[in-house]
Amino acid sequence: MQKDTAVRVLVTRPEGRGEALQHQLSKLGLFAHCLPLQSIVPSDNLPTLAQRISRLPDSALIIGTSHYAITFLSSVPGFRWPDCHYIAVGKATAQAWQESGVDAQIPETPSSEGVLAMPESGLVQERNVFVLKGLGGRTLLSETMRARGAKVANLEIYQRQAMPLSEPLTSLILRLQLNTILATSGELVTLISDALNGQPKLKQELTLLVPSKRVQEIAQSLNFTSIINTHSASDEAVLRVLSELNQTGNANG
């Protein structure tokens, strides 16, 4: 791959979530190409889940791990959020709740670990806790809450589906001379790694942007060598890091 000090980034956010970031990067003079590797779709039993959530008692603690869960539930006709206690893993989730009239607490560090460090998360003995999440995903929140004495229910509100590629990823990277990839989840890192299988040199040349230490460790285990932790999946955090990266002229690590 041709070396180029200018940042040329591949945005792999799920379908419909990368265009705004691409536009902002273009305004900064940075080349960005959107290639959604996943689509996010609601659970087949979303109406049933929405009905269950709407009937929760005031004493329940509801934890939102993704803005997708909040958006899908809020779109169910007639659904209203109950008068419960709410914790959002990150700002995007809190914003989605705020748009529906719900005020949610946010941890200092936007992660499951950050939620577990909150005082509210330590006072859960015999409390009903509902974790709104996607199909599969991490179990740290529910496992730790149960260990603390909570009665935990994982409600899988949405699922991720891999999207077919019209062009092999390696071909796209070489054709567009991309040197940086944004991967905002461990699952996306794994998809990218699988697509680059048989291209160990590309893994060493590309700079991978990830949102957390956990995802960074996944990338390292898959033999990526140039990894930058943005400490958040938000557009603001990504823009800040990419702007700094472009100024240093070190997009290849």
C-alpha cells in the first residue's frame, strides 16, 4: 500500500450511522469513505418487549447499553417510558432517551465498567435491573449486577446483521489508498480482520481507531499493530483524534 501522510479513513459504522461523520471529516479537509459492515435491525419481538418495559415498577433500574435500543423502543406506536431510574452507558444513549423525555445518568467513563463504578450500580441488592442491549454482546453488566444481588433481566432489543460487500475490502483499501479504519466495536474489528485474512502486511500498515481498551485488546489479539484508542465512539472523539492524527502526519502508525 502506498504510504501517504494524509489521513484517508474508512468509516465502518453500521448502515445509516457513518454519513454525518464522513461529512464532518470532509469539512476538515480529510478524505473519508463510508463502508457499513453491519445493519442494525429491531428484534422480532420488539412490541412484546416494549409492552413489558412500559409496565415496569418505579423501583426498577433500566440500563441502556446502546442508543439503538432506545430508538427502536421509542418508535413502537403507543409506547411510553415508565417512571423508573435510568442509566445510559454513553452520551448517545442518554441523548436518545432525552429526546423521549427521559433523563438518564451517565458514567464518567462511557462503558460497562464505567456503569459498574457508579454509586447507583452498587445499591442493587434485591433490585430489579433491566439491561437493554443487542443480541449477544457483553455479559459483564448482568453478571456483575447479579453478583451484587440484583435480579437482572437482559432484554435484547435489536440485532446486528453483516452486510454483503460489493468489492473485497483489501481491493477497496488499495484502490482508495486508505490508511486508517474506524471500528467502533469488537464485532466490527473481527469483521475487518476476517476480511483482511491473508493480508498480514495490511494489518501492520493500517491504523485502527477503536473506542475502548477492551476493543483495543481485541484488535491486538487479531494482530493489528497500529491501534489508537479514542476512549469514546462519539463523532466528537473520533473527529478530535483524526484531526490530531492528520496534523502529526502519522496516519500509518
